[in-house]
Amino acid sequence: MAGKIVWHELLTDDVVVAARFYTELLDAEIETATVDGHEYRMLKNGEGNHAGFVQKDEATAQVPSHWYPYVHVDDVDASVGKARALGAQLVHGPADVGDMLRFAVLGDPQHRPSA
């Protein structure tokens, strides 16, 4: 599965408005879960969840709303090291989300997001 896009998230100013828009647009539903004490909305269409909605916070307030993919790797820490050696910027992480997953946010060498 390494290299496969396995999830999408929308970083947005208003998760309620965004969730309403995408459920109506895609004839989908919203499923809500509590993750590390925070409410997390997921877009469900058909048999499973396909994407999540993330509310901007103080650190991301100036970043435009956008979709971003999660790419599966076998070893997050090793992949971060390789990406940085190839010129990527580490924006966040690596970090754990409960016992569900480990992730990092990277900017590629062509367009490095500011942290």
C-alpha cells in the first residue's frame, strides 16, 4: 500500500459549512467521531468514510482553505528523513493521533508551505 493516497482532509474556516456543502454536492452523509478529545467530521458516501474536515486554528488561520492528501508509507520517520534529504520542508510532526496513526506534514521542494 505504500505510495497510495489513503485519505483526504479539508482544512477550512468552517467545518459545519464545508460539511453541509459537500454532503449536498455529493449526496453523502457526515459521520462524527471524537479523536484525542476533539470532534472530527468525516464524509461518508457509500460503504465508508472518504475524507475529513479540519477546522483552522490560530496556527493555520492565514493558510487558505484547501484539500490535502494522506499518502501511506511503511515508516513515517524514515519517509520524513528521505523527503527532507530530497529538499522537502517539515511543516508538522511526525506526530501520533492516539493509537490510530502516525503522520507528518511536508512541503515539497517546488512549493514549500510556510509554517
